[in-house]
Amino acid sequence: MHIPTHTHASIQKPMCSKKVSEGNLSTWLKFRQFHTLPFPPNRTLFTSELSTGTVLFIGLFFTRFWLISVLYATWWLLDWDTPSKGGRRIHCIRNSIIWRHMKNYFPVTLVKTAELDPSKNYVVGFHPHGVLVAGAFLNFCTEATGFSQLFPGLTPHMMMLTLWFRVPFFRDYLLSGGLIPSDKDSASYVLRRWGGGNVLAIAVGGAQEALDARPGTFTLLLKNRKGFIRLAMEHGAPLVPVFSFGENELFDQVNNPEGSWLRRTQHCLQQIMGISLPLFHARGMFQYSFGLLPYRWPIFTVVGKPIKVEKKHNPSQEEVDRLHQTYIEELCKLFEEHKTKYNVPEDRKQGVWPSSA
């Protein structure tokens, strides 16, 4: 099901990085595969962090350093509610040079198309999820792309699966970047903050959309995803559509069409564990034919104009559906307005599909 789209009215020219601009994008794409950097991020790093944190926490109990685990367990209990209370960002970590290396690896550029009033709180819908969610992480969880300079007075909070905040040590790493659990209480805490200036970023398609993330595709799992719409209405927070061009180009994925045994297995594992397990591959460190490192493909994360939302404590389903349709139309306009600037063919359309979740 494809939704007809129309070109949006003129929007100010996006800001591009020094390394990749609209004029030299094609040249960059030709030569990107011949260069590498020592800090390429991918999902295997998250798995490594999770296993390392858990093993370290448990293992220390059986060594002479057991007191470290005891003290951390005590701290963990005292700090249990912090993730749901807006988190605990550490600016020196958000500004780390590691994130700048990651940003330059692809590279990643944050594109501003409209002003966001710092006296308001916002709900940002990030699309597409991709395998890595590199654009969302680097733009909203670090200062590598200059979020605070582009949007002064705004503090971003990226939502992430609650499971990760139950892992020792790793939770503190997540909190340092401004991530919070993806539950309603955590989201509402951010949006209720008096004085505004908070941005709640949500990868709307979630883990299930990652199973369709492959080069050349623009399929979004959005048609039946309306929880973030209702959340915005309950708090009167403007909605901001964001499209990250290049997000799906970072990895190839084993063919897993709907109805296949692989797709059924992935859905089953997702229901059990809450996370999807796309079988992805891309390039290696010293060769370019196969590996788990992402391709070096430029990512342009385009932030659209805010959609005004009227505050309603208990909106009806009809009101939610109407605003949801408006959001889809604005997202499609954003895609159509900018796609040709970022190496997307003029005749390529964005697909919006129902969720089976």
C-alpha cells in the first residue's frame, strides 16, 4: 500500500557537512568503500556490552573483588527509578571524540528545516528504524552532529527498549547519552516537565521494522502505530516527523519475506525476547565483500516542521486517527521534498504499511 504524496512548499536549504554536501554526494558514494575508520558501530557491539556487563557483575561476586558488585547492586537499587525520571546524561560522554569518529565514518549530517520553540516539549518520530538506528543515536544521544547548536534550548531524550536498562553497568552507559526506557511513564515524565525544552525521540517502526531494513527500500511500519500520537495529544506536545536518508543502506540482510520460515522464526523470537534479530551483513575491516561492519554510506537526518497538537486528556479514537493521518501526510511530504537531494530516484515512493504487531 503506497500513500500518494505531494511536494511540500519550499523549505530552507539543508545544512550539509563539510565532507559531504549536495554537490559532491555522488562522488562520495563512488569512493566511500575505499576508506575506513577504527570505530565503526554496529549491533554486535550492543550484544557484546550486554554480555560483558552481566558476566562482569555476576563474576565479581566469586572473586576477591566481590565488594564492587555489592556496592554496585546497592547503587543500582537506590538508582532504580532514574531511567523513568528523565535519565542522567553526562555531557563529557555525549561530547566524546569517539562519537565524532562514528559520525565521520558514514558520515552523518543533521538537517534542520524549521525552528523548534524551546519553550515547548516535542514528540519526534524517527523513520526508518534501519538495522543500526545510527542516525537516531548519533543525532539525539551524542553531540557529534551538533544537535545543541542547531536546536538551542532543547534537550533530546531517545527512547530504547526497557530490557537494556536492566543490564548492570550497561544501563549507566545508556543513561549517560540521554536514553530512557520506551514505556509510557518514562515518556510522560519528559513531556510533563514544566518550561518545555524537551524532545522525546521515538523510532516508531521499532524492532519489527528492522526486519525490512535493506538497501533501496523505504518501507515504514507506521499505519497502525498510533501510541505516540495519543501520547502527544495527552500532553499537547507538537509532533515532529524526521526522515533519515541512508539509514537503510548500511547493511544487507538475508532474504526474509513475509510468510517465510525465517520471518516466522524472527517474529517468534521477537515476541519472546522483545528484540528482533535481523540476519545482516555488510563489509569487513580490511575487505569490502563481506563482514559485520556497516557500509560507509552518508546519512542525512532531516528534521521536519512541527505539527500543532491540541491537548486532550482522553482523545477519542477518531481524533487520534485524524492526527495520525496528518502525521503520515507530513512525513510523506518531507520525504518527497528532500529525496532527490540525497540520492533517492525521483520516481521512488515511500511505503507505509500496517503493523502486524
